Amino acid sequence: MHKKLFIPGPVEVRKDVLEKMATPMIGHRSKDASALQRGISDKLRKVFYTKEEILLSTSSGSGLMEGAIRCTTKKRAAVFSIGAFGKRWYEMAKFNNVPADLFAVEMGEAITPEMVDDALSTGKYDSIFVTHNETSTGIMNPIEEIAEVVKKYPEVVFCIDAVSSAAGSKIEVDKLGIDICVTSSQKAIGLPPGLAICTFSKKALERAKTIEFRGYYLDLLQLYNFIQKKDYQYPSTPSISHMYALDYALDLMLEEGLDNRFNRHIEMAKYVRAWAKKYFDLFGDEKHLSNTVTAIKNTRGISVADLNKELGKRGFAISNGYGDLKEKTFRIAHMAEMTLDDIKELLENIEDILNLK
């Protein structure tokens, strides 16, 4: 039996989107491939509220995250972490021999603008990396406030991990001065995993030109130069199947209306939060809760594994806590094409299984 996924990725994918991946192949050096990829980039510019270039990579979001930290750090990177995925960016820097410092907060907390100001005011850093939405803790950083601080330091390249928030939460890339905003296909965009996406500003482009060792497959400058020269074709063979599905999914997104989409995510988030406070409690700072996934404190001491086993028999799946938070929390995602009715159905089943009153 198929389990409807309420986990923080991969997400439940619409049947018609999945069917688009079965579209017959075309040559990746054909005019049809150029037209497909150019159209995708034009639509993604609307989703990201940017006039800058869009880059695609046949990888997970981590691929372009690694590319970003390699291609924009000449002096030293400041990496801000609120959980497992912020730390991943720091690990990428370390293992690629990129000088970096990690600024971390307790799990459940958000980065403050003051923390960012204190770090950047030292003059040590020429790039900054911030996780917008941390799925391990259900916390969303105050990116608008952080962006205002970063604007005070025009020499700093500003990179955002929006893997679990883009297309589910409004991120106005150009207005916020974000140079590279990374996401991937299997979260709020609502596709199977396998495709990464990022915006790429002129400032990021100019910085990349000054860096000698940018890698090869994940060299953002090479990706940028190639699509300019070859009319939106890529240096390596891309996943055409994902692109057919993405093109279709973006049409659905724009048809729904971006503000309607973001409001749907907020509506689902608020419903889950209210439910969590009624029967359990919320994990983390309530001023900075995610719009795409809610982390719930296991105040009743239930076996989350057993709950998920029973949910599986009914055709649902949620997530246990991440890492050290396993069994101490559980997580319910509300992103991509999920609706409030889907959320209500899931929560009613949890109430029934646990006999919640």
C-alpha cells in the first residue's frame, strides 16, 4: 500500500506530475531541450522574484550548496547553523579546503540579525551562508531581518539554503539582496528528488571569476557560461525527465498563484501548530516556526516509531525527530501540493490511533 508522505522530503508527488517524467526523451543538445530549459528558468525567476540567472543541476540541493561555498569564498566564509543542515554547509567548506567559521545556536533557536552583524563587522568574511528553513527543528530564520544586515556589507556574497522553503514560503531574492538561493526538487516544489536549482547574481558571477579552484561538475561559473553560450544547454547530460515534470509543476504553481500557494502553506502550518499545542507542544522558538514543517515535542512519551507503524497501515507516514531529537520530537510536513483537508485527515487518524481526548 502506498503511504501518503507527510515527511520533510521526499514529498507526496501528484500523479500527473509523475506522469510527465515518462515523456519520451529528446536529445539534450537539441533545440527542444533549449526551449524546455529556457522556459523553466523564466518561470523560476517568477517563483524566486528575481531577474538574475537560474542554474539547474542534476543532483540534490547539497550539490549546488557545495558549488556555492566553493565558488563564492575567496577569503573566508561565515556559516550560520540552526541545526543539521547548516552544519552540513560548514562540513562542505571544511572538506573542500574552503576557510570557514561556524556560528551555531541551540537546536530550536533562530539566528539573530545581531549575530550576523557581529560576525560581518570583523571584516574577516567575504561570503555568508544561512539556512532559511531547518527541517530538523522546524525553525525558519528571519531572512528579511538578516538580509537588512547583510546589505551593510556589499563586499559579502549572500547565499541561502532554501531547500525546504522555496515555493512554499515567499523569498524575494532580488529585494533581499540574495546572491545565491539554493533549493531542490523534492520539497515544496513537489517533484521526485534528483534536481537542484539556484539563483545566481551578477555579484556571485564576478566573485566566481576570481576563484581558481571551483571544482568541475558543480562549478557554478561553468554552468552559467555554458547556458549563455549554448542557449540554456548544460555542460553535462541533465535529467530531462525531471525537467519535463518541473516545467509542468511550475505551470500548476503559477496557475494557483504564488500568494495563494504561500497562504495555503501558512494555513496548513497554523492548523498543525494549533493541534500540536492542544495535544502535545511545539518544539523551538514560537516566533520563528517553519511554514513547511512542524516539529512537535513528544510530551506524552509516545513511541513515534509505533505511531508511524500504525499510520502506515492506514496509508500515511510522518517523520520521527532528527538525530538527537529522535523520539523526543516528531515532525509533520505540510508542503508542496498538500491541502488543509489532507492535514485534517492525517491528524484525525493520529487522534484515533493514540486515543487523544
